[in-house]
Amino acid sequence: MEVKGATLLYTLAGLMITFAGFSSLLLILRQAAGARVSLLDRYLAKTVITYIFVLAAAALLPALLALYDIQEKWIWRASGVLFALPMLSLQVTYPLRRRRVVGDGPPPAIIAVFVVLGSVVTLAMLGYILAGLQYSAAAYITALTIDFFTVIFGFVVALDVIMLQPTDVWEPPPHSHDC
């Protein structure tokens, strides 16, 4: 049994994993160009990968539950809860986690889009689905898509910040020719 929107969910999962690889590659290229890896670089890479894997798992979850012949309304309810709880936890705690690791909080644009908008969308989706309203699949997939784009937005803003950091080019120590 295919769930509503299965093709879109599979496409989103593929795009999400591709984005995770692409974003990590951009950070690696910066290092290959001679820049030292900063705490912010490492934190950004870990954050993007964590969020993307939660989102990708959420994109695949309805199809996985459908394999067990669960009624569609319960597929969306279970998927909504299993997606919203970890996602909301990540979204709401992001400023604190970043401050602990990097030493300063995120820029206001990140708080507005990545934290507030993302959290509101995730919470609204959860409420809509648990209320048993008619378009649960659409609400779930819409929230998943918007949360994905908030991660992309967060990455682009953070990339601007990272690119403004000094590169502190690393040079290997001179080799001694004494044998």
C-alpha cells in the first residue's frame, strides 16, 4: 500500500541526503584551500547532518509504516509524532547548543527562520495531524519541506559567517634533514 505523497517523500529524502553531502563537501573544500577547521565549521557540519538525517528519516517513515498495513490516518499520526518530537527538540535547543559549543548565539535571522519558523511549522503540523483533520498527508509533507528549507537557509547564513572567518593557513613544520 502506497501512502499519499510517497513519490514526493522519496524525492525529498533523496534531495535531503544530497544536500547533506554537498554541505559537508563545501566545508571540506574550505579546509583543502588551507583554512583551519574552526569550532563553528565542525558544529555546522554536525548540525546540518543531524537535522538532515532526522528529516530524511521522517520522509521515509510513512512508507515504512505502510508496509505493516496500518490505516493511513494512524500512519500520519505516528509519523507526525515520531518526526515532531526529535525535530522540535533540535529546533528549540539550537541557540543553547550553539552557544555552548561555539561561544556565541546564532544571528537573529537564524533565530527567526531556523528556530522560530521551523518550530512553529513543526508544532502546527503535529497539532493538525493529531486533531485528525482531512489533509494530514499534505500537512506532514508541507512541514517536512518547510523544515528542510529552513535548514538550507540556516546553512547558507552560517556559510556566510564561516567564509568571513580568518583562514589561519596551516603550514606543516619544517623537516629536519639531520639523520
